[in-house]
Amino acid sequence: MENIIGAVILGVIAIVCFVFSYLQFQQKGFLFNNAYIYASKKERETMDKKPYYKQSGVVFVLIGILFLINAIDMILQTDWLFYFVIGIIIFAILYAIVSSVMIHKRKQ
């Protein structure tokens, strides 16, 4: 029973991440990106937010997938999905680093 409750909670978190991702891809709502959050008010007004919205959208999709896979894993109680989750985490970290470098290069 606790596995089902945990899976439902993880599923709800996954749905919230997918909603945030959709909003980021649509460039609506608050921009959940460190480059924007740590920018001064003047920098925020002049910066091109489109690549940062896209980056945040992709990261939220990946986080949503992680929570969804963990919810499925709680229900099915598999061992191999753990390795799939680790792979997605590594991919998400690499994506965040590479896309940040690419955005920074395009700015210059």
C-alpha cells in the first residue's frame, strides 16, 4: 500500500514538472533559470530569454521523466530501472552544462 501512495506522490510531482516544462517552452510564467534569477534587474530587461526558457523546459521534462520512472519503479519493484534513472540524471547534467556553454558562446 505504501508503494502505491509513494508512486502517486511521485506521479503528481512528475505532472507538476511536465506543466512547468510546458510553461517554459511556451515562454510563460517565471523563468526558472539561474542565469535569469541571478541577473540584475537591468540585465533581465535586456537579455534574450528564449534560450533560457528552452533550457529550463528541457530540464523540467527530464526531471518529470525521472519522477515518472521512479513512480513506475515503485509499482513494478524492478531493479534495472535504477540504472535507467542514473543515465537520465547524467544526461540532464551534461545537457545543462553543454547548453549553458552554447548559450554563453552565442551571446558573445
